[in-house]
Amino acid sequence: MTTRSERRQNKSNKSPDSGQKPWMLWGGAAIVVIAIVIVAFVALSPDDSDGSALVTGGSFIGDPNAPVTLVEFADFQ
């Protein structure tokens, strides 16, 4: 049998959060993997939009073939 002082020494050698470290490592690794998958999915997904917007009922000024189109919406109440 162990003596009381040996048991106290064994308890003091163990850190109180030693059981949480593996879970924190696995959780951190899972977050990194999920972030990499999301970034890869967004980067590799095809961009189906052609950059045009459907605008109805507005007034247009300027060159219709201009390289940039500015659409402004406002509510004056």
C-alpha cells in the first residue's frame, strides 16, 4: 500500500486540466479542417453569375455599353 504522502505527491504531479488537452487539440484540428474545406469549396466552385443585374423601373443615364454600371437605391421617407 502506498503511504499518504506518496498519494499526495502523485495527485500533485497530475495537472488538473490534463484530460482536456487532447480534446482541445482534436477540436482545434477539426476547426482547421472545416475551414480548409470551406475555403476550397468556395475557391473551386464555378462562378455562374455574369455580373449583370436585372433592374426594372429605374432611370438610366450615360453610355449603356460602359464597362461599369452603378445602381443606386434610396428611400426618401
